[in-house]
Amino acid sequence: MKKITTIVIIAILVLAAFSILSTRSVKASTSEATVLSYSRYVAPSNTVLASETGDLIVVGEVENVGSNIIGNVTIQGTAFSSTGTELAQTATQAFVYDTLPGQKAPFYLDFNAASSSTPDLSWVSSVSTVQVTVTSVTDTKDRQYAGVIIPNPGGSAPYIPGNGTYYIDGTILNNGTQVDQHPWVIATFYNSNGTVIGLNFTDELTPSFAPTDALHFFASPTDDTPQLTDEIASYSLLVDSLTLANGTSPQPTPSPTGSTSTAQLPILTIAVVVAVIVVVIALLMLLRRRQKTPLPPPPPPPPAP
């Protein structure tokens, strides 16, 4: 009976741990995010994000079309030849931690030599079409701290200096009550048709951003070229950071590369799992100790003479 009771207690504790894990973030339907538009180009010599010059790059944008906050939005791209032969495949995550319903975020797919069955980039010139799909989404309880805003989303009028690079000069403001940690700005650039043709994410602008503070930022398209600059007709800006509405930091960090990042367990979940393991070990030791065979009774005293 004691053994059954112990097993029941252990089962309840394990189920409680998994319950906490599932309330933090759960796998959701990929229909909650949709790809709005994308375009492709060959990585120029001044590339920053691509593995190397000559990689096939696809930039685009996804939107949260569901009713939940989502994170870890994974996008997969597959390149095909004119005959429908698959030439390369790669994946990445959208450039945002947690996406609110209706919010958009850009992505950057890097098709390098390793993404194809060939050890080089000879296949790039044979690409006819690229198919882009959302392959994984998680619903999350995390909500980004919304106090940091861009007062004038258009910033100052974009300008193009002598080197032919498109720049945005803007300002972010902490209009809330929390200290924001490591804010940065994500820019998405569009052509006259509204198709995404470039993106940018700034470095962190400051480690700590107090209420009422303001900071300037500059943003230009990653992998910019004179041709790309000439095609830019509009842009959108998004502020992201490591701070949640409750003052904590989200996990995992989105990956800016052409590979899918692996989610890290939240600290609370790790603590609960460790606690469950410790309790289980203690209960098993107690059960084992109680089940030991009792010592035999002492021998009877010798008979009286």
C-alpha cells in the first residue's frame, strides 16, 4: 500500500512540472502566422548576415493572424529549378521575440553551400522559384514590455549620402514605467509594390533604458546596394528588447542566421523539474529504507543453573 501511495505522489509531482512547462509556451498551429511577401537576391560582397558572398538570400515578412501571442516563428525556404528539382533548403526564425496579434516581423533566409547537396554555390544561378512556409509556431504567455515607442515612426526623412546607402534616422522613447533592458530596432524595407526587399536590425542601443529616456538610432538595409536603395519606397519600424511586461527576460533568443535556434527552458521550469527529481529520490530512499528486512530478535538468555 505504501509503495502505491509513493508512486501516486511521484506521478502527481511529475504532472505538475509538465503543467507549468506547458503554460509557459505550447506548440501551436502554423496557421497563426502567415508569410505576407518575400523576395530574393544574391549576397553582395558587403554582406553582414550571409555566410559568404554569393549565397542566395530571401528576405520577407510574417504576420500573426491569430488571436494569441506567438513566438519562435520558424520559416523554411526551399529553392527549386525551372524543372521543379529541389536545389536547396534552409530555415530561420522571425526577427522578434514575441509577436502580438496583427503584428508583423521580417525574416532572413540564407541559402549557403551547406543548404544544398552540392558543396558549392553552383546551383544558385539555376534557381527559378523559392517556396517559403511557416513550419513551427508556439503560443506563449510572454508579453513584451510595450513602454518603449518610436514617437515618430517615420523618423527624420530618410537620406542617401554619397556612398549610396539608404539611412533612417529615428528616436526611441521609454514612455512606460519599467526600466527596459537591451532595446533594439528592427526595420523592414519595401518596394513600390509593398514587397519586402530588405531588412535591418540595430545592435542593442543601451544595456538599460530608464523611463522618460530617449535614444537616437540609425538603420540601413542589410546587404545594401545602390540598386536596393533605388528600389526602396517605404519602410516599417519595430522596437524589441529583452524585457517582458512583468520585468523578466524572455527565452530563447531569436536567431539572425540561416539556422533554427533551439528553445531554452525557462528558469522556473528548470527549478521545478530539479525539485521534482530531488523529491522523487528522497521518497524512493525512504521507501527502500522502510522495506529493509528487520533485524532478528536477540537470543534468549541462558537457562538458570
